[in-house]
Amino acid sequence: MAAQIRKRAIRYAFVNDTLYRRAFDQMWLRCIGTKETEKVVLEVHEGLCGAHQLGPKMATKIKRMGYYWPTMVRNYIDHAKRCHECQIHGDVIHQLPNPLHPTIASWPFECWGTDIIGPIDPPSSAGHRFIMAATDYFSKWTEAAPFREVTSEHVINFFTHNIVYRFGVPRHIISDNGTAFKSTKIYKFVDRHKIDWRYSSIYNPRANGLAEAFNKTLVKLLKKILTKNKREWHTKMAEALWAYRTTYKTPTKATPYSLVFSVEAVLPLEIELPSLLVAIQNDLTQEQNARLRMEELDAFDELRLQAQQNLEICRGRMEKSFDQMVNPRTFQDGELVLVLRRLIIPHRRIGGKFVSNWEGPFVIEKVYQGGAYQLIDLNGQRPMPPINDPHLKKYHA
């Protein structure tokens, strides 16, 4: 027993004027100095036999090679974290960095989300290749129109005739950074009507999620309606919009039509096979019908207030479900970051399979609300518009 205690007590020994330390697995490790430490770390991580391994695997390899120094754990973890090649070739981060920030309008036609679908193949028989759509964030009412091409003038005409002249001047409009939405003509239109036109950051469709969701729904509807000639899709637009407007929406627990006009739409089937609503109306006198319409108008505000409450409840559920998947990741002014390479060079993959996943480093110039950042390169130039944090990661210099 005493011999075992003496054996365990011997932790250090000199062999040929070199200090060795006994590890817990009874292996003798050579103690090395600061200069030798840097050489060992570089060689093990990125030298001839280095595999750019993470800190824990580097530790195992260094110990198996028989070396020791007091700060070895901190040194090899820090070195692996700061390796430039490891950072730019690191895996894409799929964890969400920020809580959900849903856009909720407090009243109908206050906020519209707009987007352009296209180019569409095949084009319509009339030559249309694009669909411009706008969706009201409160009632989910939608407006859409086909176009051969979409310019700033088309955007202004669409909003003037389909939105402003029908529902009044909106307070907010949300769109992406398409060239049709960003021009001197658009800026003059916005300034004249005092509209707050907001642009979502690049590669972040969630910032205008309602418009993106309607785009997919509209395309699916047109696919299912077009059973014969696929190039007649422009003639089915009204039918698809009618179907969408008269469909019950889960967030509001109402149809867009009822929130806009205070009554449910009378569908063709209700005329062919009279529903209770149609049957009652047919038996009403003119005076009774007028009284019924007045009662419906009195209840109109209550219907919209109930829809607003339903939207708030739906938003709370969405936020709770979304935020469970969030791993917070924020950046500060002046911090170094890397950007997903496909955002900078979206159409060219120089190097093919061996191209890096990340590009940089860049410097955070300005921080916006909602997790968007303006970046500058090391020369002080702005290489891209504001970008969201899911496409960024911290760079360790």
C-alpha cells in the first residue's frame, strides 16, 4: 500500500535533463516551454499531419504524442477557434439566432405586403410572365394582376388603382429589394402619399412572410384550376382570388371577404341550392332587409375587434413555438463576422466542391432592429445591403 502511494506521489521526473509529468493514465508526458508550445499546436492542427481538428481531438492527439504544458487546454481550444481556414469552411448554421418578430396590423388596409411572382414558364397566351400581388396584413384580403413585365410604373399603377383608389392610402408597405420597388418614381409616389415603404433585408423572405405565403398559395390554386391549357392562367386569376378571399383563415377565424364587407359572400352554390341565409333573405320585406343590414353594420366593428384578438392569440402561439428553436446570436458595432458565401457570389461557385462556405471577415457598421446588420469590408466599402443574422457568424481574429 505504501509503495502504491509513493508511486502515485511521483508526478514529475527528470530524464536526461528533461522534465516529464505523469498523466492520470500513467503515461509520461514531456513538459515543453512557450516557443515549443506554439510549434506543437501549429503542427498538430495544420501541419504535415494536421487535420484541422477541434480542440478536444487536438488534446487527445497531443497527449498521445507525449507533450504537456500547464495551459495546453486553453491554448489548443483557442487556436482551433481562431483558425481562419476552419472558420471559412465551417458548417452552415441552421439554428435560428433571433426570436420571432411577426408583423401584425391593427386595422384593415393599414399594412400591405407585396411581391412579384415570376418569371412564369410557360407565359400566358397574352404574353404575361409575371404576377404582382399584395396582401393586407389584417384581413388577408389580396389583390393580384398579371404583367408582361414589371417596372416601377407598373408598381405605381397597380397600387394606385388596386389599393389606394379602393381601400385608401396604406400606412405601411413591405416588399423585397427588387429593382421595380426601388427607384426615383417609387420614392416620389411614397413621399406624395406619406407611405412608410419598408424593404426586407436580402435573403430573408420571412421578413415579408405573408406575401411569400400567398405567392405559394396562388400558384398552387392556379395549378389545380388549369386542367387543360396551361397558358390560360391569366384568365383564371379572378377565380383563384375569389376562392382565396372567401376561404376561412385560421389566424383571424374569418374570411377576408367578411372582414372587408361585413357580410359573408353569397356563393353560386347557395343560389342553386338555397342556403339558410339565402332562404331567409328571400322572405324578408324591404324594411326588414334594411334593418338587417343596419344590424350587420353595427356588429361590423365587433367582428373586426374579434379578428384582431384572434390575430394576437395566433401571434402568441407562433412566437412560443418559434422561440423554442432559437439559439440567441447577436453582434455589436465593430465586431468581425463572416457571411455565407452564396449570398455574396450567388451564381458562381469558384472552386466548385472545394469553395468555402463563408466569406470575410467583414465589420459590423450598423445594427438595425429585428436582427439586421449593415456590413463593411476591411477597406471600408459596403459589399452588400443590410443582411440578417442567420447568414452571419462571429469571426475570431
